[in-house]
Amino acid sequence: MTTEVILVKAGQLLLSLSILVVLHELGHFIPAKLFKTRVEKFYLFFDPWFSLFKIKKGETEYGIGWLPLGGYVKISGMIDESMDKEAMAKPPQPYEFRAKPAWQRLIIMVGGVTVNVLLAILIYSMILWHWGEKYLPTDAVKYGVTVDSLAQSIGLRDGDKIVSVNHQKVDRFGAITGKVILREAKSIEVIRDGKEMSFPVPAGFINALLKQKEPFAYVRYPYYADRFEKGSIADKSGLFKPGDQMLSINNLSVPYFTDFAKELRKHKNEEVKIGVMRGKDSLTIPVKLDNKAQLGIYPQDPEKFFEYKVVNYTLPQAIPAGFMMSIDKLVGYVQQLRLIFVSKEVKVSESLGGFMSIGNLFPEAWDWLTFWEMTAFLSIILAFMNILPIPALDGGHVLFLLYEIITGRKPGEKFLEYAQIAGMVVLFGLLLLANGLDFWRNIISKWF
């Protein structure tokens, strides 16, 4: 991965997290102000020892910390990560969080999660309104698929047309790999030579699929020349033209791009005869290959060979569709988490990841559609993780507030203090584990 790609990915991650953190903390800040609760600090990123920027307006200090692990609002009279025991030892003041009614404190605490959920719905709605929704129906993959060695190991072949997973139809081709993982597939059904066949998915397949982090099947499409890599064999020879259809190598029919590339790699440093269709003319072009066995001919966009489904939305249509998309993403994420705890195929050491893993989800080139899709998805994750009933998270505070509302008794401040410490230990432990695994997988393991 080049320095430029790393910077692009890091830039997208930093901007996305900055948006999410600021708006999440704003979700706490606004109701706190509405209920006349003093907010001492509003920070993007954490500021142990010093901050990169700060300014004080009224009773609140606004700033940017140097440690990009999140952000926070410090609310007076609240047991939080600051562990300000001195302030908590004094009698409650009217402007403090602990002096407010339980229902007001509850609204303040769920404000961040609420904003993250609403933000995800808003982003998905705007994506659907502006870009619409485009996908490749599974039954539109008319040339079948090209499969990797993992798929071949269970019996799948190039040219198979995948129709279902666990005998359940998958409407969108791009969702097939995800369905195999989330459904813990026992079988994959295909059509081969006009006949439907079922292939069992053995133990270990899903684990191997997760490790390779790539789909096991891609669309197969005809190989038409689009442009030539500068300095390549095709470029130097001048024998190929844009629009040429590659049909064969040494009279062996290989009309599909992936099949052509596989066959070509068998002829390193050899002279081969390339069968080409140019308009209505059939040509045979002799080519001397080097040790890379590549012609340097970029294929035409695969999308021109398939009937993609495009759904356009008006603004009134996009809003409920964005809501349903948010629900689908949340359900999918919860299913992924479930697999970590219940599936023998999914291992924590291979599935848990930190900032490197998140950053790698962003594309190598800046793309606003993908950026906003990722930001919406991360907003859903942030909302879900924050509402978990773990002390030090919003969900932990909510749990104790619900206990107070139901029983009419407020948990002791010492108990809350110890719970906060325990929660912070757990969270920092998970943070170190996730990023440590990232560091091991992406850096350390590559040295040995």
C-alpha cells in the first residue's frame, strides 16, 4: 500500500470519525443546555495533559485534543471519565447533572445515541435521493461467475450461476458472500449446464473466507479492449485496437476476461497466437510474452454487459427507505457480532479489529458516495456500541438511570464511581486488544 493510499484512507477515516464524534457529543450538549445543566468542556478527541486548540465561550471550553480516540463533553456533577472526586464530594448545585430529575438525566444520556441513529437515517436517505440505488440482480449474471481456489475446493467452477445460499434465493449478487457468512451456510446452489446442483459448505470454509477478506466469486464477462497500459506489450506492438474482443489463445477458446488472464499466465516467455474479433473481422495476432505474461490491455467496464437495476427515489420516498436501510445495516452488524460469540468458524483474534481495520474499509481513492455510506454505517455502529449497558458508556449510565426511575432509589456515588472505573478498564482493554491485533496482523506478522 503506497503512502498516498494510506493518507487517503486515513483522511477519510479521520473526517468521518470527526463528524460522528462532534454530532454525538452535540446530542449530549444540546439537552444539557436545554435543562440548564452546566457543560464545562466540549472536545473533539481527548486532551490528556494538553490540547491542540481551545477557546472558552461562556461557561464552556471548546477544544480539539491530540489523542484521536473519540471525544467528550464534561458535564458538571456527573461521574465520568474525568473522575473528578473533589467536585463530587461537594453538595450538589442546581446547575449540576446529579441535581436534575432522573428523566432529564436520561434524555441527556441517550442524546448522543439518538443523534447517531438519526444521522445514519439522514445520510442513507440523502444517498438514496441523490444517487439512487444500483445493484446487479443475481439472475442477471448471465455468463456465470469466476471462482477462486477456495470456492473450487468445494466443487464450484467458473461459469456456474449461483442461485441461492442454504436454498434461500439471494436477489443481489453483491450480497452472496455476506449471506454465506451470516447464514453460516451449509450449502450453495448453482445452475451448471442447465442443471441445478447443490454443493455442501464444509467446516472451515467460512473461516477461510473471512481470512481472505475477498468474495469467493466474481462476475464473469467478455473481454473487450478498452485502453492499453503505457509501455506494455500491447502498447508497444500497436497490433491491438480499442474495441477488440479477445477470443482465444493458441486456438483455445477463452472469451472471458478472467479465463483469458488465467490461460495467458501459463505461457510466460512464450510466443502465443491471440484470436481477436475486430468488428466483423477475425484476426490472429502473434505476441511474444515476457515473464509476467501480461498484454497490458485493460478490459471494458463490466457494467456494460449486464442489466443493473437502478431504483431512483423522490425525497418523500428516500426517507422511509433510508430508515429501512439503517435497520438492515444494524441487523447485519448484530449478526456479525453474534457470530464472534457463537460460531466455531469465526475467531476473535481474526475478526476483531481497530482503527486500521476500519480505515481499510474506505476506498483507495476518495469517493464521496462510499465515504457517506461508510459514515452512515459507522454511525450505526457507534450508536449500538454506546447503548450497550457497560459502565463508562452511555448505556451504562442509562441502565443506572432506569434502575433509579423504576425503584425510586439512586445508586450510591461510590458504587457509580467504582462501576465507572471498571467500565473504563474493560473499554481500554478492548481498545488495546483490537488495535494490538491490527498491529500484529498488518505489521508484525509481515516481518516474520
